[in-house]
Amino acid sequence: MLAIRIRFRDPRRSVPGYENGIMTRVRIDKWLWAARFFKTRALAARACELGRIESNGQDAKAAREVRAGDRLRVKTAGGDFQVEVLGLSEMRGPAAVAQTLYRETEASRELRFKLAEERKAMRNSETLREGKPSKRDRREIDRFRGRT
């Protein structure tokens, strides 16, 4: 005869990261992924390893826990973000929901827009061709260098 053991979760035991059914903390790499700063959780963890994430003024490892009210500095290809954590999530959802998890500081937003405008201005002033020079371009380069 087989004995079957059924385990029920003890409701008195609390689940780590939750208090009274409300999430109170989450790993920073999960939060960055859920808030859509990074496309994958692995990229978020890698950014932590490289020192591109700061939590309350200190470098953050991927396993560091984020709580509501923390201030984060996130350096990505899209810019340098300084945000305050408003909500927690371990699941990645729509962008509209992800934007409710944090609030970007005004100084951070202004600096990002200013840098974006400077990049646009630089792109317009530079008119470099892609690829190797044409025959005509090569002749102009040779003339400029004094080879002909």
C-alpha cells in the first residue's frame, strides 16, 4: 500500500518579499526588466555587474533588493536615468504599466533631452558617406593629399 503525503502551505508562513500579500521587495535585475529599462533580465544583471546601476548612491549587484522609495541611477544606451521607485513588480507587462513603477527626476529628463538634441545637431552637421569611397571620391582624396 502506498502512502501519499499531501503538503499544504502553512498560511502563517510568510512568503519572502511579501507582507500581508503585498510585495515589499524585489531583486533589482527583475525590477529593471519589469520596468522595461532592459530587454532581458540577463542584460539587466550584466549592467549591474558592469557598475551601470546605482541604488541610493551605491553600486548595485543583481541580487540587491529594491523597495518603494529607493532612488536608482540607470545608465543605458538610451541615456542616463535617475528615477525614484514607486511600485514593485516581478512580471514584465505593457509599457504603460511599466511606466507607473517609477518616476524620473526633472533634472534627469532635461539632461537626456538636451543630449538627444545635441546628437541630432551633430548628425545634421556631419555628412559622411557609408562604405568605401567612389572612384570620384578617391581622386579628390588623392588630389587633396597631393599625390597627383
